[in-house]
Amino acid sequence: MRRIISAKVRNTSGVLNRISGVLTRRQFNIESISVGVTENLDVSRITIVVSVDSDFQMEQLIKQLNKQIDVIKVIDMSADSHLERELALIKVATTSTNRQEIMSMIEPFRASIIDVSGQSIIIQIAGSSEKIDALVDVLKVYGIQELARTGITGLLRSSIK
Amino acid sequence: MNKKGTELFIDSLLDEDVEMIFGYPGGAVLPLYDSLYDKKIPHILTRHEQGAVHAAEGYAKASGKPGVVLVTSGPGATNVITGIADAMSDSVPLIVFTGQVASSGIGKDAFQEADILGLTIPITKYNYQVRKVEDLPKVIKEAFHIATTGRKGPVVIDLPKDITLDETPVKKIAEVHIPSYQPNYMPHPNQIKKVVTAINQASKPVFLIGAGIHHSDGTTEFRELLENSKIPVVSTLLGLGIVPTDNDLFLGMGGMHGSYAANQALMEADLLINIGSRFDDRLASCPESLAKDKTIIHVDIDPAEIGKIIPTDIPIVGDAKEVIRLLNKETFNTENYADWRDTVKNYQTEAPFTYEETVEEIKPQRAIELIGKITNGEAIVATDVGQHQMWAAQFYPFKHQNQLITSGGLGTMGYGIPAGVGAQLAKPDKQVVIIVGDGGFQMTNQELAILEQYHLAPKVILINNHSLGMVRQWQESFFNERRSESVFDNQPDFQKMAEAYHLKSVRLDNAETLEEELIQAFKEKEPMVIEINCSPTEHVLPMVPPGKPNNEMIGVVKR
């Protein structure tokens, strides 16, 4: 099952190496991993998407991550109501005849065109991974030249109290 | 006032009350060695970096204080990797300073450069590379804090050469505060209540005790708890010494080469109270069967250990000593399990550790039993890894905290001699007995060179069975007796090796005169290599075959 782990860590050199090491050593496959600073510049947030076999495995992973000296807090976001977003840049081959068509195809995805040249355009999309997958499917027929995805980042929703 | 990195290094170590450093010099640490020349802190020059790190481990285990290691960059640093992994596995507090090439050369494949930071991430509790000289005092202070608190372990500090030469104004260092590292010492009171209830409802409770009690210095408290609760107790290899071997409630070591009584008790118990051990596979080769039909209490300072191997009914995160102290305030219905005490005691009388005596050849078990008798169970025993290690665990009558110095989790051959030397340096007035096999002896015997230099007088017991005994045993038991590369047809003359190190030595071949000769040898005030020519065919028994439940032991001899 797919799980999203959100880890707040001290912003030290090598912290990503440490965290990914914990996963590889225990034979977890990382689907995506993204890192960035938080509101506190000394703290980074690492969002990891992994596939695990069981809750037991997940619990072990969280414990091993929490054990790392640099780790402030680790949560399994997928266990709670959360938001997750990914950003993708997709370079698609275009001709003067199909450009309009592509623009109308991507519109429902709330994607935007951020670069245009004679033979191609670059489309930017942010959203859930499924949404990006769906757009990629739509664009395949036009010929995707290059694709860059950031991997997931996310936050827990505020609880209503 | 400005100070150089080297001066800050010495100041910081003095601040931490470091008594000695184990190490080996080289290019990248020349400035640091220059600062040691003034002898403010004694330095023990081992003959190999692996020796330095194992000696520091032996020192740490015998003294309860962190061991400090200093080696150079590249090969010097890679040579300590085994010892760091060993310390990680057995939660031994170490501070390992590795030299590094100058900052300008890092990442450029400079002479003697290795990525020690990257190499040691998975085998350290934490590691640092100092990037600015002004960070050095803080890093050292943090490193000692991390190594010696919570679940103890090794910390590496990588020191680029230029940093040690740079100068910086001296500043007062704040107390260590790492918000992301706050080990929990005090157990939750509700959990303690649950333990008391569980014990009072149990009819077949058993304690399983491990190194966590040594690390928390909780031996006295545990003995009191034993007195109060009268619950039979099983130890792991690293837990030996917490309870004196002759204590009525002590069933011996459990696990692969544990006692029949200990393993039966572990299996039959309805309540298992694990304090400070981690259900290692040598203890619990078949965790499912061990956990079956019983309540499991697990006390550990490392939350990640709880539930890792065996699902836990009552988890307690906390320091072993604190937990035991709280339990000592309680009273227990010790009569509830009086019958159980008799049952397990009977198992013990029924099948104690034993071996077949003969005058034809010396049985290694007997040699160790005699050493236990001659030293009255008082010696600090350092072992290497293999058959002799298990026989030491089975036949030496341990009775003190931190008395057994052995490589448990990693099973590092070559550990014994340097670790024993380190233990002797930590406790110069105690009798240290180093028990090694002929395999391990040939891995790190160079450290015997230190004995004369520092006037150390351990007895080195070389159990020579002309083979890599444990490998041979497994080949004989599980690989159709195909003794692949496990028998030494050619061996050095160990007597001459001892002589080369200016050590007295003796070779004992005769089972009939063994006791008398051992007594004589132990009367010597000097260090000595005592080579005992032992049976080359003996197996360590009884044994839980790998993957089998603890009550399916082979080689149990019942009286």
C-alpha cells in the first residue's frame, strides 16, 4: 500500500542521505522524495512516498526514522486527512495546427503553458499525482519530449475544533 | 584569546574527563598528534587502527565511560569501520575522531581521502564533519552527549586537517540542547502499574535481561528486584554478570547456546519480562514460537526496539535502572509462582552445561571451567568470537556488572585481544583474562606489543583447536562434514610469537596436569600467553538449531 511520510528534520548536510539510508537498508522502495525548508530555516520537511506491505512495516519505518538524531518528527500523513501536491513540467511537441487543441485539452486540468517555441510548449501542472498521471496520458498522443516531476509534498489539514 | 583547532581539541577532551585516547597517527592528523606530544592526555599507540577501536570498546565496556579513538584519514579511518559497526551493534559509547584531508582537497580524490561521513552514516549513532574551527568545541560536546545518553553508541567526528590548524577566539560553550534528540528515561507510571498487575497474575513469569542493564548501571537495583520478586531469570550473552551465576533464580544464558533450563523457561513462561535486550536472533531464533501464549513486557530505552521482533503487550520506553527502581517500590505475590520456580530449577539440575571428561585430550570447556575456579569468577573476561566465546559464556562463573567484554551483535573476530587490552587499561588493578581462539589470535595479536610497554598483565588464554571451531562445527552439523577452509593445517608457532612480544608463555597439552599447570601460570605476576592445545573435534552444545524454537535444542544431556 502507498503511504506518505512527512518528516521534519534539522536542516543539516547529509540529512537526506541519512533518511534515504534508513529506507534502503530496510529494503523499502522510495516512489518519490522531496525536500525543502519550512517556515523555520533550520528545519526542512522531507516528504517520502513509499510502498509498504503492512501497518507493522510502516510502524517500524516511522520508529527507525524517529530514532535519527536529526529527525524532529515523523508522521504517516496517509493515516490522516491531508493535502498532497506534486508539480510537473511537461514539454510537448506542437505544430501550429494542434496548439489550440492542446490548450483546450489541458484547461480542465488547470494546467498552464509557461513556455512556447516553434516546435514545442512547456506545460506546468500542480495537483495530486493521479491528476498529473491523467494529464500525461492525455498529452502522450501529441508526443511528450521531456517530463520532470517534483515528487509529492504535503501537509496535514487543520483539524476542525 | 585565539586558540588553534588542536588546542580546542585537547581542551574539549579534558573537559569531558577523557583519561586516554586509543589511536594511530598519520598525515591528516599530524597537527593533532603534535598536540598530544605534551602528554596532557595519554595516548595508547595500538599497532593497527582496528586494534585502537576495539581497545576503546573494551575500555568503554569495562569502565562504563566512552572510549575515544583518533586515527588518520582514508585507510586509517576505513580500518576502524569494523569496530564502529561493532560498537553500534552492542550500544558501546565511542567517540571516533577521523582525520580528513584539508577542506580544499575534499571531494577531489586527494591522497588518503575517503568519504568517512558517507561510509559511517549507517553504522554510527551520529556523525559530524567539522567545517569551521569555531564549531569544533560544540561538536565535540554534542558528540559526547549523544554517545553516552539514551541508547549509547558510536559517534564519528571527521576533522579536515586545515580545521585543526585554523584559529578562532575561545568562547564559552552552551549546554548541549538538541531539540530533535530527547531520549526518554522515565517510564510512564501507568505502564509500571500494568507490569505489577501482570506479574501478580502470572503463574510462570520469567525475566530476560540484557546489556541495557549494564548500560544503565542498574545491576544493584536489578538484584534487589530479583530478591523482591523471586522471578527466575534468563540472561542474554551480553547480560551475563548482572546476576551472579550461582544465584538460585539464575537459569543461565538463553538462546542458541544457552542452557536447557533457560530455553525451557523462555518457552513455557506465561509472562516474559524483557529488560534491556532486543530479541536478537541468537536469543530468539524463532520469535513466533517464543512469543506464543504469553504476555510480553519489553523495557527498552530505544523505542524502535519495541515490537521490532516480537509483538509487545506492555511496552515500556525508559531507562532500565529507572524502571527497575520503580518496580522495587512494589510488592509481588511471589507464592503464585513458587511451583514454577521449582520446575525451572529442576530443569537446571536435570541438564546443566556439561562435557565429556577424558584424559586423552584437553576439553576446552574444562580449561575455561578451571580458569573460572582459579580466578574465583572475579576476572574481567574478554573473548574473541566463536566456540571459545560460547564456552566462556557457559562455563565462566560471572558475577559482576561489565565483567564480560565480548562482541555480541556483530560477532567480530579479532576483537578479543585489543578489547582485553583496553579493558586492562581501564582497570589496571583487576585480573583480565583474554580468551581467544587460534583463528582470532591470528587476526589481531599485534596488540600484544602494547602489554610490555604499559606494564599490563592480562592472561591470554589461547584455546588452540587447530580450526575455526564454530565454522567447522556448523559444517560438521549442517554441511555433511565438508570442512571447507575451516581447519588450519599450518599454524605459526604461538610460543615463538609470544616470545617475540617479550611475553612469557606456556603450552599446555596434558589433560592430567592441566589444572596444576594453570594454577602455576596464574601465579605469574606478568602477562602471559597460555596456549591450551585442545580437542580439535569438540562442539558447543546444547544448541538451538537456526530457525528452531528454543525448546527444540539438540545435544541436551540429561542427568
